[in-house]
Amino acid sequence: MKIYTKTGDKGTTALFGGTRVSKGHMRIDSYGTVDELNSWLGLIRDQKIDANSKSILIKIQDKLFTVGAILATDPEKMILKNGKERLNIPKISEGDIVLLENEIDKMNDVLPPMTHFILPGGHTTVSYCHIARTVCRRAERLASLLYENEPFDERVLSYLNRLSDYLFVLARKLSKDVEADEIKWIPGKKD
């Protein structure tokens, strides 16, 4: 596979299915942000974290490629006139969402109850997690905007929403693992 094609030199790119759009199109922004998120997850996975979290992050990264493929597909080119799918794009399943929920529940079971918002930080790995969470929220906002204009499988939106929750709880779990202090945000508190 050749890396450079020169077809994007004038500011356009091809979606799955061949449709060319501006590189500033909301669809490109959506799946580009998912790609950015996937890179942050790779950075988290490269840290000294537990084997289960690494394994789950690899599964999530795989699913983010699926999300990216869905977002990168022109909906008009996806279905043939006979109703069959033209492109063989993987799907996000309810099971993918349930996996995130189960992992959130397992982590929450070993964490102290949350009584306040928590300031991001405390350890580099935890901070990477919070950055990934905010990128995930941006990906969700962009995908939601795209969905309003060009609908796709709404499980993608559910997956991104649950993933940001997962990343928040993972940040808390990693704080506990590295014995970093969680600093509570208490509005109006004076030092």
C-alpha cells in the first residue's frame, strides 16, 4: 500500500465508497478526532499499567478503527438499491458497549465513592487518561453533529459516550494504582 497518493494535495479526500469531500468536512473532523483519540489510548497503553487495562485498551482501539470506518463512509454509497450493504464495514454491537459498562462497574467496585468533581492530574498516566477523555468527548460532539446531518448507526454515539465514562473511571483507577492524590474540586474553597 502506497502511503502518498497526491490525490489530497488540493484539500480534498476520499470517503469509503469514493465520494470526495473537503478535508474540512465535518465527517473528516469526526473520524480524525477518533483517530486522535486512538493515538492517546496508545500512549496510555504504553505506560506502566495493569495487564487487564492494557488488554481492554487494545480492544477499544480496535473498535475505534470500526467507529472511524463507519464515520468515513458516505451513507449514500453504503446501501445498494436492493437494500444490501455495498461495503463490508464492521459494526459496533451492544456487546461492545456492555464491555465498557462492565469494566466501569468493576473499577468502580474498588474505588472510593465520588463525592465531588476531581481536578485532572496527579500523575502523568492519569493526565493522559483525562486528555483522552476530553478528546473522546470532542469526538462524541462532532459525531453527534454529523449524525444530525447524515445519520449513521446510533450505537457509535452510545459507544463514544460510554467510552468517555470508561476513561474517567480508568483515570480514577490509575490514580489509585499509582497512589496519586485525587484533588476534589470544591467550588468557592479558599486555600
